[in-house]
Amino acid sequence: MEIFELVLSFLIGFLTVSLIGALFSLKTKGLFRIALNSLGGAVALMILSIFKVAVLPVNPVSALMVGLLGVPGLIAVWLIVVFL
């Protein structure tokens, strides 16, 4: 998978969350927290895939899930891999 597709998936997920937050009139603090959570999940997914700590699929679907949900999305991807 190209790095461009992965970054694009994270970016689409982040922009989707930002747009939804703006539609619901979240305060700047809430948007910052969502952005930080999304960035943390994306970095954690990249670190786990680079160092092979956990075998998680790095594809557009998992990147979008982590980009939308952040760390809870990372946990959801891990649970899906473990139980399916």
C-alpha cells in the first residue's frame, strides 16, 4: 500500500470528524480534543505496523476508521482482527 493512500485516508477521516464537529458547533476545545485523538490513533497504528508489535491491517478502511474515531478506532480495528 502506498503511503499516499494511507495519509489520504487519515486526512479524509480527520476532515470528516472536523466537519461533523463544526456542524454540531463544538467549541474549539472539543475540536482540538477530537483532532488530538485522531492523530494519536493514526500515529499508534503506524508505530504498531512499523515495529510489528501487533499485526494490524493498514489499509484505507482501517486508516479511515482510526482517522474518524482515533484511539477507540484503533482498539476497534484490533478487536476486529483478534475476534474475526
